[in-house]
Amino acid sequence: MTDSPFNQEIRQKVFDNVVGTVQRKLYDPGLNGVDWRGIAAANREAIISAENSEDFESRMNDMVRELHVSHAGFFSEKRPLAAAKIAIGATFHNGGSHWIFQDVHPGGPAHTAGVQPGDTLLAVAGAESIPPKMPIFALGEAVRVDLERRKGNRETVQIHVPVSKKKNRPLVELEPASWTKLPEGIGYLKITMFPGVVGIDLARDIDRAVRELNVEELIIDLRGNSGGGMGCLRVMSYLTPSRLPVGYSVTRKDMDRPQFDKNRLPQFDRIPDHKAGLIPLMFRFALHGRSVAVFTEGKGPQRFQGRVVILVNEHTASSSEMITAFAAENRLGTVVGSRTAGRLLGGNSFKVGHGYRIAIPVVAYRTWQDAKLEGKGIEPDVAAPFSPGALREGLDTQLRTAVNALSNGAAQRTRTGAVIQPQPSRLEAKI
């Protein structure tokens, strides 16, 4: 049955707009050796002849995925669909026959509904959810989710998926930062996301966490953090007392310039204390678009510097990978967990007609030593794979490995006096 008035002519117009937008706006149309024109030609007939809007959207997304880039997708503004990490604040581990909840972020819809890490996802809205197809959630709806709890009993919960506040960027609101002292006296800072473009409110929370913890050893937990804005700068600034270069983002247009020089890019090196400070930033970067160099703020010495563990997993992406790469490249922290996602391209979304948008990457990120991490990620210093079995017993083996890394000296203090001495990069050997 065909949707009306969503006819073949409309599908063709939207399809052509998507193909043209990707060709014009994608950071690198030939990224990863992909022949976008060839992909579009191969998919055109099947997409235009789709039976209904759901089939059309699914086929369009399948085609976009053939770009093999992060921050890419096709969605409707009228009924946007999103992956679990965006829609309900949770990530999954492939358990073979079913998905297992891995990261369940505080304040997210899944957490509010009582879902726990280690629970098994059986069905969404009555439809069985089986890997490798990821479950998708409609924003603005309450959905019935069938679970097998960690102890083996089965339950059904209602997860209320919020309506996105921004049509061009559906993103669930989470509790971005929480902190505590572990029994060993180690500070534990969990950051689930980096909300906002600049992240003033989150920067204040991080300042408060550092003051209240007042520790000599610190674990920064970035597991499941899919990124966001530049609040990550405050985290990196606490890793070193000095003002150090972090990395730079560059657009396709700027990278193609013969005279391109990262040292001449405008430098983002301070998160304002108040929102009024955003106005000078707008004027400062207006002429340069999204090409910018990032430097730490020079926050001065901290008791924990040199005794830091960065805890990551395969869902750690974007801004949180900037932190991980910075710590690795300058030997300012020990990375524990599993290889990160390798999603370092910056995205944007564009209208393509009839209530649809295409999201694609428009800017690339490189570390200051020019390491390209897109599609590669960062390997941990100390491997600690996710263990569903241990989690069902209430044991977070990755966090325990992070504690042990501090206790047994894997995370060594490398400073003279109070000044961290950056060491040669170890990223190149890993990628």
C-alpha cells in the first residue's frame, strides 16, 4: 500500500536532494574510497519505488550508511526516529541472541523507567529485538519494552521517549555529570554527555566536582558518552596545569586551501564563566566557520594530575574521544576499557524537502600531532572488556580494572614538581 500524497514524484525529489547535498556538503565525498555517485545510482530505483514512508526512510538510511562515516543519517522532522543512546540514554552490547543494556545513563528515559545495565532487551513495542539490527525509538512516544532482568525474571516497562527540543538534532537530556569518592578514596567523575555548543553549565559542574572531591587520584568515566559540545575542554584543562594544544577541526573548504596552516586557525582556549561571554566568541569565530584549533585553558596544578584514569568503551565517541586522545597523546592519563568508537567527524543536518533532513559530517578532527582517529578509535592502555555475566552479579569489572590501574601503579605520576611533562605520542603506534 502506497502512502498518499507521498508519491513517487516526491520520493524522487527528496532522493535527488539527498544525493546533491551529500556531494556538496560532505567533508570528503571520496572518504574511505567510497563512490557516492555509484552508491546513489545502485539504490535509486529501489528507494523511489518504496511502498510507504517507513520503507522509504529505511532504504534511505541504508544508502547513507554505505558512506561509512559517523554522524550520518536520514530522518523525518514529523516523526523522528533515533537510536537508543539518543532516544532513551542507553547503549547495548551484542549478546548474540539479544541485546544487553550496557550503559544506562542517570536521568535518561531508560534509567527513569528502572532499566539497569545487564538487563536483556527482549522486545520493543511487541516486536522482538534481535542483533545485529539495532532497536530504534520514535521520539515523543511512550513505548512498551520487554526485559529479562539481571536475575532472570521477565518484566515489561514503559519508557517515555521525550520530544526533541531541536528538530535538526534530536538528543535526549541526561544528567551530564555526577561524582563521588570510591571506598579506596579515589575520585570518580562520570560524564554522560557534553550538552550545549560551549558547555558553560557543565564546566561549572566539573569545577565543583574537582573542588568537592579534592583527591590525589581520579577516574574519569566516559563510557557511553556519545559526545556533544566543547564542554570537554574543561576536562582536558584539568589534566595539565599548562596551556597545551589539543587538536583542530577543519572544514573541507579550508583543508583544500594551499596555504592552510593549523597554527593560524582561531584558537578556542577558554570556556566563558557566564553566557554573556558567548557574544565575543560568536564574533571571534564567525569568519572561520567550524575550522578552529583547541588549546587547554591553563587551569594550574591539581593534586590528581599524573594519577588519572580515563575509562572508555566502544560507545565513547566524538568529544569524549577528544579527551581520550589528548590524554593518550600527551601521556596525561591511563586509558582503561575497550577501543573507542572512532567517531571524530563533526556533523550538521540539512533540509531536503517534504519534512526530511539529511545529517552528514561537514568537518574533520585531528589531534595536534595530526592523528586521524575517524573509524579507528583509541586503543586502551589496559584492556578491560565488558562482562555481562559479572554485571548480572552487580560487578563492574571495567571500573574495578580502573581502580586497580591506580592501585598497582599502572597510572604513574609523571611530573617534576607540580608541572606535568608531556611525553611523545603513543597514538601513532596504535592506529
